[in-house]
Amino acid sequence: MRPGVGTGRAKWLPRPEVVLRLALVILLLYAFLVGIGLLESGITAMGEGFQEGLLESVSHPLAGLFAGILGTVLVQSSSVTTATIVGLVGAGTLPVTLAVPMIMGANIGTTVTNTLAALTTILRSEEFRRGFACATHHDFFNVMAVAILLPIELGTGVLERSAEWLTVVVGSVDLGVATPGRSLLREAVGVPTDWLEGVLGGGVTAGLLYLALGMAMLFFALTLITRNMRQLMVGGVEKAMNQTIQRGGAFLGILVGIIITVSVQSSSITTSILVPLVASGVLTLTNAYPITVGANVGTTVTALIASLAVALPAGMTIALVHLLFNVSAIAIIFPVYRIRMVPIHLSEWFADLAVERHSLVFTYVVGLFFVVPLLGLFVLQ
């Protein structure tokens, strides 16, 4: 008798327990993303109406950087921040020169989401080490990009001038009313969060509740995801996945990051999903790295779409600055191996310290995403 004939199940079909476990992982990933959505809702509720006023009040380029960080942390989305900046610039409320460092700050602020996601494994040392390194390598890459490109931009204005030239090239073609929407995935994730917001409303109390529920869901989902992913990956599947990405090189990883982020319209979702994959050992940190920087490029699509709906060409200029900044960061950092690996080495070193001293994690998150930008704004405004 031929293999697979008369045995009740063809050999190429997966075992029922594998199918069930995979379905459970998909359900848990949905719960994980709902938790991320609740974090966004919580911080937005606590800082409702603050972001736009914060961005409009900036009068110094470096203050713009800090406002971009803080404004993005408040809404947990660089897409929302950059779309707001595009609207302000397009309406003539905010000059492009001040908006450029805000865009850079948004790139740093958006990394807080996946950093918070990594904290859910803090009681499991090895998983936390890998997951926290995955989260913070995004932080280090974006801070490194700003450290290189902001002084160049302040001294030469090269990004602004290049974006202005591209704006002229693209022209003011009327493409109709275009507004950044939400992908099907974000719509699905938004169902429970929108319902809860309708019941509880906004304000500090509701915001704290959203944060508590979000962290609880993240902890619950991530614990079960990592446990089930280990079972699913038995048999070398994780090796095949990593080898495929490695053979395609950094370009393939960057392309994957761009495609996923454009599809879900959120770099936070892309980078947050990478955290449990790396924490569970399914994906190596080195292979997750180019996907992360690809997400930086993919998230610029929202601002580009938003720029089509504003009155002034300057709105498109600042959206193109966002794209040029992220592409330039990759072009500068990725070609030279030793430079490219700096964020990886720093994140692994910091993850080792974080495993030994959990207090450093709290200091880091509060310091980078709240204390530093608030102090910067206080001094410079």
C-alpha cells in the first residue's frame, strides 16, 4: 500500500493538534494586538487633545525633536503623529523647518510600544533577554539615525531641500480626497477597543483602566504565544524560516517589513509582533533587524496619503522628508557591517543588564520616553 493511502490522513496534511495549536496562536496574536490597541487608547485618553497643541507650540528645532517623541508616546503611533504634522504644515500653521525634527522624534517615540510589549516576559529571564533586545534594537537604530541625520539637517537642510525638489517633481496633481484609513487588521483589532471606549469614554481614570487591561492582555497572550510557538517549531521549522530570510539578505527583510507595515498601516504592530517571535526563539534578532527598519519605511505611507488631502504643497514636502529620513538612515547605517551591527550589540548588552537589574528597565522607559523630552521642552521653550 502506498504511503498515505488508507491511513485516514494524507501524509502531507498537518496533524490535527498542529492545526489547533496554530489556530490558537493566531487567536492569541489577535489578543496580543488588542492589548496593544488598549495601550494606545489608554495613553490617548490620558493625553487627549494635548498632542496637537504640543506640536503647534514648538519654536526651536530641538524642541521639535522632543515634541515629536512625547507626542508619539502619547498616542502610541508615529502614523498619527506624522499625519498630524502633515496637517499642521499643510494648513500653514507649522513651518517645514520646525516640522523636520518632529518627524525624527516621532521615529523614536514609536518604539515605546514594542518596548512595553517586551516587559510582559520580564519574569522569564531568557525570553525577556531575547524579547527586550528585539524591542530595544529598534530604539537604538532610530536614536542612531537621529544622531547622525539631525545635525546634518540642521547644518545643511539637505532633507528639506531634497523633499522640496521632489514635491515640485511630483507636482500638485489632484488625486481626489485622500485620508489615511485603517487596514482590515486594524479594523478588526479596533472592534473591542472601540466598544470599550464607547462604554468607558475618555479621561485619566478610563485611561488607567485601558492601560491595566492592555498590559494584562499582553502578558497573558505573550506567555501562551511563546509556549505554543515552541511546540509548533519543533522539527526545524524555525531554522528554515531564519535560513530563508538570511539567504535573501537584508534587502528581503527590509522589503518584508515595508510590505507588512503598509498592509497594517502601523509600524508598532509590525515591530510588536516581532517581539514574541524573537522571545520564543522562532526568529533570530539579526533576522528581525531588517524587518524592523523596513517597518520604519513602510509607516511613511500614512503621511504621504495624508499629504494628498492638504491645501499647501508644504504638506507633501514634510511627508517626503519622513520618507527620505528613513531611507537615508538605512543607506548610511546598513552598507557597512560594523556600523549596521551597532544597534544589535547595544541592545544585546542592554538586555543582559536588564535581566540582572529590572529597575534599569523602568528607568530607561521613563527616562527616554518621558523625562528627557519633557526636560528638553522645558529648557528650550
